Amino acid sequence: MRQKITLREVGLRDGLQIHSSFMPTADKLGWIAAEAAAGMGEIEVTSYVPPKLIPQFADAQEVTLGALNIPGLVVAALIPNLRGAQRGIELGVHKLNFVMSVSETHNMKNVRRMPAESVNDFRAIVELIRSQPEGKRPIIVGGLSTALGCSYEGRVAVSHVVKYARQLVEAGADELVVADTVGYADPNQVREVFNAVRAEVGPVIIGAHFHDTRGTGLANVSAALDCGITHFDASLAGLGGCPFAPGASGNIVMEDLCFMLDSMGLETGVDIEKLIEVRQHIARALPDIAMHGGIARAGLPHNYVSFAQRSAA
């Protein structure tokens, strides 16, 4: 049996949040449908924040409802607070990704509160979810941004990451995501942090969210795999960045990640060639956006055969 890796596309949220040109709603929905058809099982489609803060998400309701019509797709959305959770529950989203930063400075700039206050917000969100009828309770994910470094504070103490991971799980997180928001981490640091968090929270699903700011993104994925991590965020064409993290660039490239995992004999469920074609949706809708990726640039190796094809031969 091949080890199953669960991937989540975050380009529609993380990739678009800092881009100045609005991507038309129909194009966002076309992107979502095409990537789901390529085998992507989970997509973070938007963020429930006021449009005056991030105009790109003014169509959050339309995008969410459209994505929910795609059979089998896990539709996720980012939330910074209780109001965001209320919107997500009202719309029927499958998964709510709560975000807080381990770095106090970044958390104040991003969500205007101290990390301890964000934990209190998370407790209120869990209480709200648990008050909903069964069958209408979204999965709640506790996201720890700047967990491996911060543009303002530099290296972040592992003990702080572990502390907030424990508090979110104790509050009721179904899953955690540990994020290298600014692409600060190296593989040794990844092993240290993820092993420490796993030892603290036990069987709770832990996902990894890496940026490739300094070229270590895929190496960090490999290090996380060594720690038993099997859930990863990535972005088509490596889009992404944080408006409150100076110098942070895009996420790891989804196409390159899928190629690396497939080459390693791991199961993603994604058709790489179909995934590469989805880039055309973005290029047509946003011709001014920078797109990245080694596989898109160089193509698949000559006569490349996917692991699934090799196994079936």
C-alpha cells in the first residue's frame, strides 16, 4: 500500500490575498472546478474577512457556495475570529481554518490581538461549533502562523509553538497546521518543531504550511515527512504571501510538490499533467500575476511514468 498524502490548495486564499487585481468570481470558480477535476481533494477557497480589509474576498459567499456544489471536494476557508466562523457556519463550509501567530508582533499586526487573546477567540469558536446540530458542525483547524520564524522577531522559540499547539488542542481543535509563514525554516528546524508538537498533542492531525521564500520549501516538506507529517498546504504556481510579513513570498509550488511526492512513491491522488493545465485559468484571469514552478518551466522528465502507472504495469 502506498502512503497517502493529503494536499490542500491554498492559492485562492493565500495566493490572491495580496494581489492588487481582483480575480473575477467566475474565474475563481473555474479554477476550483478544474483543480478538483485534477484530483485535488481539499481547497481553501476564500477568507471571511471584511472586504474593506482585503477586497479580493468580497465574493466570499459566492465562491463558497459555488465550491460546495462540487461533489467530493472538501471546501475550506480561513477565519481570523468568531465573526468569520459565524459566516462559515451559515454558508455550510466543510472546514474552518482559524489563524493565529505564535509571534506576538505578527499576531498584533495580522489580527490585532495578543496570542493569548486569539486562543480565547478559538475557545469561543469551538463552543459555537459544538452548539450547532450534528451534521452542521465544520471541522475546526487551529493554525499556528510564524511558527518557524517571524519577519519582526526572528527565530521563534519551540516552547512557544508547543504551548499554543497544546492550548488549541485542549480547546477543541480537530486538526492543527504549523506554518512557516515567511519561509524562515530549514529542515533541521522543521524536524525539531514538528517532533516537539507531535510529542505534545499525540494523535491529532498536524498539517504543514511552507513558503519558499529562501528556497527551502520542498526540503522542509521532506523533513516533515521524516516526522510522520502527511498533510501539506501548497499553492498552484507558487502564489502567495502575507501582507503583514515583510519579505515573505509565495507558498511551495503545488505542481512541484506533487511531482516530488509521486517520484518518492507517495500517493497524492492528483494528476500532475491536469494540474499543470489549471495554470492557464490563472494566467488568463490575472495576466499580471507572477507564476512560478520548475515542472511548469521544464516539463515532466522525458518518458516520465507516474508511480500509479509504474505500479499498474
